[in-house]
Amino acid sequence: MKLKKLIVSDLDGTLFFIDEAVRKASMNVIGESLDYAGVRSLEDKALKSEIYDLYQSRYKSDLEPNQNLINFFKKCSNDYEIIVLSAREITLQKDTEDLLKRHKVPYNKVVLRSRSDLSIDDEVWKSEFFKNKINNYEEILFYEDKRENLKLVASNFKNVDKIKYFLVSGSKLEELSGKELSKS
Ligand SMILES: [Mg+2]
């Protein structure tokens, strides 16, 4: 049987730009308009997740589609299975699928974190996902806005050259070599 090809894509910061929504949510929670990088550097985890919850719910209409990437996925959708892999909580499954449908993002499946997985760091959780997929595909393209997520997968699959790594920063897209990533 011929092995299939797979695209694995992150959602927040990758398929959708989130800074505007995050700024509004952070203003609401801490009275300060921080961007995503600013919120990520907050030490208080509870505060951080309160801001994340809020931008994904109340400010979801401020999420801005990464149209270049979405158009590219449309072109790939005949040849690749597309899985959206996001560390969002599973309670947002319907919201997330509605968002993807509204912006005509092609996908076969959306995989979110179950409540019991929420305590696991998102890069570790994502890396586990690859462990279960790796043998079933001939090629996997992985899109992420967090370098550390790419890096951990690259480090855990050092000898696997069928995974290709793409860093999304704003509208820019950069392919990174797995070897370099795992060393960096
Ligand atoms: Mg992201």
C-alpha cells in the first residue's frame, strides 16, 4: 500500500494571526495591552491561561487568517492529508472547527488537547503526536510559529528525514533543516 503524505499545522500564530486578539484579552485581564510574545513571557501561569482563554473565546473574531498559508494548503489538499494540531483545550473543538470552516481552511482533522493533557508542555505533547504518526506517512510537513515546538520534534526524530520543518513568522515562511534545529 502506498503511504500517504501529511501536513501538520499549528493553529494560533500559524494559520491565524493572534496579536490583535491577544492585546485585547491582555488589556482586559491585566490592564495592559501585551502582544503574544509579551503574554508568553508572563511568569504567572494562571494569568497567562486566562488571557489565552479569553482571546480564543471573546475575541475570536479578531483572529486574522494567514491567507498565504491557507491558500497553499488548498493547493495541497488533494495530495496531502491535513491535520490541525493545536494545544488548545478540547472544549474548543467546535469553536475551532467553526473558525476553520468560516475561513475555508482545508483540513481532515483537528486534534486538540484533552483536559488530562493540559499539564504537559505543548511541545512535548506535540512531539508525542508525531510518535504515533511517523510510520504511517511517507512525508510530513510541519508548520509552526514556535521554534521550540519544531526544535523538540526535530530533536526527538533526529534520524527521520521525512519530516520537513516550516517556521511561520507573520506572513513569512521559512523552511528549517531538522539537523540545524536539533543542534540549535
Ligand atoms: Mg502557535
